[in-house]
Amino acid sequence: MNPFYLHYALRLPSTLEQFRKWSTGSSYPAILDSDVKKTVIPLPDIGTQDAIAAKVVMALRERARIIHQADAAWATTLAGITSNLCGHQHGDTSDLSQYQDDLEIHSLAAVLEVLKELPPLTTDNGGNNGSPDEDLFAGL
């Protein structure tokens, strides 16, 4: 059996429904090896498997290419916004002037003051997080 065809066949709705019927557990469902062995999937001739496998491989490569492209665009956008917020120009990828009226500028010291006024962090047992509140921002 072509392994890329198997990759396709194991994701068919009919296969997933069989897995769902046999699954045990709720937060981490699992099925037994014996259930996997009795799963019924369509098994066309090897030529058809190879044709389907070729389409699966092409689709996986295209998916990887698009994800890489989207990740690169995301990184460029974040770098541009960060650079712009720091007062540097970073090309025209992050022009924030359209949001100028919506921006409120706060100093880091003002943000730290607000954070210091928040109640202390607690655990489920109601205790302190183990560090004194005044030490929380000591290094800043």
C-alpha cells in the first residue's frame, strides 16, 4: 500500500467515524490497536493509490509553502509594528499613522505603577505566589 494513500484514507470521514465509535476516554480519546486493525478503508489498485498519493504530496507541499509564506508575512508585519512603536522606520509595512487618533501613549513607569496596584497573585489554596509583591518589579 502506498503510504501517502494511507495518509489520505485514514482521514476519510468514513474512517474517522469508525475511530470515533471505538474511541475511549473524553479529554484524550484513544483507540486500541485491535480496533485500528479492523478498520475498513477503500483499497483501490496500486495505480489509483499512486495517483491519489501524488495529489496528496502536492497538496502537502503547497500547504507547507503557503504556511511558510504566511509566517514570513506575519514576522515582517510584527517587526514593522515593533520598529514603528520604538520610533524607527521599517519600510512601509507598518504605517501606524491611520491609528494615530486611537493610540494612547503610556510610559513604562506608568504601566508598572498600575501593575503594582493590582492585587497579589494567588494560588488555588488562596496563598501568595511565593514572592513578596514589592519584589515583583524590583529589577525594572
